[in-house]
Amino acid sequence: MDSLYKNFGSRVREKRVMNNMSQEKLAERCDLSTSYIGLVERGERKASLEVVVKIANALDVTPNALAMDSIKHKACNNKDKLVLMINDFDDAQLNTTFEIVNQIHSYIRKGTKKATYMDIDELLSD
């Protein structure tokens, strides 16, 4: 089967394991059979868009996070670059990143100026 489906299945398995979820639990949340989930994870079954969305919702990720190995997207601006950087973060990493960005955002909004590296170092040392 195409590497697109193998990559997708590997990512589903990876996210499922990260969530400490069994195939049975994922199948139950998606209203699918356990054997179907196994086929998808091995890349032996082509999941429909409906199934991709069900799996993403059950794993609390975006469909993009499940297909990211296969999407050829070149980040053309800093917002896209940030999204690509954090796409693979687990919840703890996302929370830490959010807290840092939130502090920087608040700092910039207070003074309506561009933050320097020294400003950011000062914020992070607090």
C-alpha cells in the first residue's frame, strides 16, 4: 500500500500510544471496529475523510497532525513556521510554549513595541 497510508497509520498509532489509548478504546470512540483501526494503523486500509476526522477527534488532534508526514507545505511566513514547529508537541510542550508566547504577547502589548532578545531573556528568567 502507498506510503501515504503507512505514514498516516504510523502517526495514528503514535498519537494513540501517546494518549495511553488501546486500539479498542480508539475504535469505540470512533464507532469503528478494532480490526479496522489495526488495518488503518498498518496502512493496509484507506481511511475516508469521515474516518480521518473521527480518528483525529478521538485522539484530540487535527487531521493535519495525522497527515503531516505527507503534506508538502513550505512555511512562507512566521505564522506558518510556528504552526509547523509546534505541530508535533505533546500537551506539556504546548502548555510551556503557550505560557512563553503569552508572556511575550502581554509584554509587547503593554509597551506596543517590538520585543528584543534581551527583553525575552528577562521575561523567561522571571
